[in-house]
Amino acid sequence: MKQSDIKRKRTESLLKQLIPEALGTLEDTVMNSINVTDVLCSRGRYDAKVFIDPQEFDEKERDEVLRKLKKLSPFITEYVKETEGWYRAPNFTFEFDDDLERINRMEILFEQIKQRDSNG
């Protein structure tokens, strides 16, 4: 693994902790409850894609949450810069992590197969 890859992974890990921390300082209960599942930074660490756990929200709420997060992006950027003493922070984009839903469906299917095999 290259030195640049290690730095990027370290930044991703740090952002995964700092973003929920920044959202926790707000008085909005919806924003406080957001669970960040992963952060992926671009190669130069100029951009970061933040993945959010979608299980707490229905479709209508998801659009509202993404809209709010887009508005809060400058606040999160400033929080990260001030907390870590960075000169700049990545530009954040937010998405819901659909992998979790897929994994949960697969686990349910495996459980059903296991039940069927043990019964038959």
C-alpha cells in the first residue's frame, strides 16, 4: 500500500468520526441521529463521499435529510477544519448506503434457507 493510500484511509477514518460529531452539535434531532456508515475520499482528498445508514428513514424523509445535509456541508467543513487544524477539508457529498439493505435482505434469505434445510 502506498503512502498516499495510507493517508487517504487515515483521513477517511477520521472523517467517519468527525462528521457525526459535527452533526451532534446541532439542535436538530434528525441530524443528531444520522449514522455515518462509510466515507470515501477522492485520490487527492479534495472530495469525500459520505454514506449514511438509510434504515431510519422512509423515502420522503431521505430526500429531506439529503437536502439538509447539503445545506450543512459548509458547517461540517468548518467543523472539521477547526477541530483538526486543517487548512482545507474535502467537499462533502452525501448518499444513503444501499449496501446495508442488500446485506440485510441476503441475511434474511440465508436464514430462510437454513430454516428450510433444517425442517426438510
